[in-house]
Amino acid sequence: MPHTTTSLSIPRKITIKNQLKALEETKLKSELRAGLLAQEKYISSKFFYDRAGSALFEMITELPEYYPTRTEKSILQNGAQPIFAKMRNLELIELGSGDSSKISMVLKAIPSIFLNSLTYRPIDFSASAIQKSARNLIKRFPAITIEGLVADFTSILQLEPTGQPRAFCFFGSTLGNFTPQQATRLLSNISSIMHPGDQLFLGIDMEKPTTILEAAYNDSQHITEAFNKNILRVTNRLLKTNFIPTHFEHLAFYNEAEHRIEMHLKAKTKLSIDSPYLDKNIVLHKEETIHTENSYKFSEEGIKRMTADSNLKIKEIFYDNRKWFGLVQLMK
């Protein structure tokens, strides 16, 4: 990834640099093309998060069926709170930062006397999500400094050193969007930029009954359906395709053999999609799907194996009282 950056104009004490603008746009288009022309079609889940997608996901986190967000917040509020209360002179780096609700709980736990020496660095694919959360945070915690980075954190990150101890936060079970091999590689990349004594707090969704899992991704208000279909609008914008979201059904189910929820968009009829960036049309047959997301669910043994393979050591795993979700504290 090129490291030339452009700055976005944001109020004082907040700076946001955009590395994605330095990327060749053809890289994103190429990634979309490859998925849509594959034998088993797919679109990477990172393309969910434009402004509309980020807003829809915030709505999902409030749904009664969607347990991960409120369960992880209960862990942050209870079991992990004493850990954050001990942090001093910190650089707090949040990967896939999204909204500000979880990091607010971390900042609230840190004694206010130490906030003026704290630098918060949100890293997210969505510029609008960083801007919105940064403004919210600076109102609540005016002593902190915010240095946001719009970037694809799944690539190897190069962060400017500040000399402060680092705590990386990777909340929201986002790691589950990657295959086991990809997840191990991503954790290895994070490990490679950590210094001795740095910490990583990793949110992990645990295995649980299929009925609970499938309900979380098939909510009664159909917000997840709207979120899933929004990825077609993002694709239309980037590739100038002519997808019509209503021509697809939302499909989400638990693949027990792979230990993952899968989300797909299923064509209601045969479709031919064109784009000026494609040499041939994208043809979808009736009931053919576009795979848009995986969400792997973990066992404790799987967590231990994956983190060991990434050169990280588990210090502690915090659970809710049902063991539905885990917050893993890792050290370099």
C-alpha cells in the first residue's frame, strides 16, 4: 500500500489521514471484478461499509436478535474494566473502529488524569464512520488526541512510532469475517508491529446453538437484509454495474461443518449485469448466489491455536456469564 496520505478537514485535536485515496482505484475495482467473475461469486465484506452501510450496521447492533454487541459491551463493562483502569500514557489503536460506543467504555475506565496524554488512533475502511465517532468522542473526552486513519487494516499497517505503549483493540468479532488462514495471517501482521509489552484486545464470537446464531443474522425488522443488499449499491458505484438490490434475496445460515455463519445474496431470476470495467457481462442464473460474508465462531481451543500460530500469548480471556462471547487479552 502506498504511504502517501491526504488529510481531511476536521475540528481541532482531531486529524484524519486517508490512505485509501492513495491506493490506485483500480485495486479495489480489480478485487470486485475477480469476485464477481469467479465460478462461485463473492464480494468482500469490507465493501459493506460506506456511509449507508455503516449506519445500517449501527442499527443492527441495537436489534434484540443481535447478541454480539451488547454481550461484548457487558464484558467491557464488567470483567475487562479493571484492566483498562490501569493504563497510562497510552496509544490506543482500534482496528475496524466503526462507531464510538465500545471505545468510549475503554476511555471511561481510564482515570481522567491520564487522558491528556492518550492518543486514540481509529483505523477503519469508512471515512464517514471515523469522522462521526471522532466528533462524538472529542465531546465526551476533550482531553484526548485523535489521529484517525482511513485504511484497509487487513493489509500490513505501518504506524508512525510515538514512544507510547500501545493497546490494540480489535472488537466486534470482526476477525470472524476471515478464513482461519486469513485470520492467522492478519493476527501475525498485527503482532509484527507490536512491541514487547504492547497488548491486543480481541473480540471473539463463540460457538453456540444454531437457532441463536441464525436469528442474529435474520432479524425480524430486515435490517440485516438491507445491510447485505447495500453491498450491491457500493459495487454499482465503484464498477458502474447495474445491480438492482430487489432482484436478490437475503440468505444467512450456519454452516456447521465450517463453524461459520454465511451471508449470500440469491438471484430471484436470471440476470445479466454489465459494467464498463468488464470485458463480458456478469451472468447469474436463478437462485445462484453472491457470497458476501463469513462470520466464523470459535472454541477456546481454536482461539489458543490461532493466537499461538500468530506469535501472540494469551494473558486472559474474559467471558460473559453464558460464554457466548470472549474478549481475549493478548501480549507480544
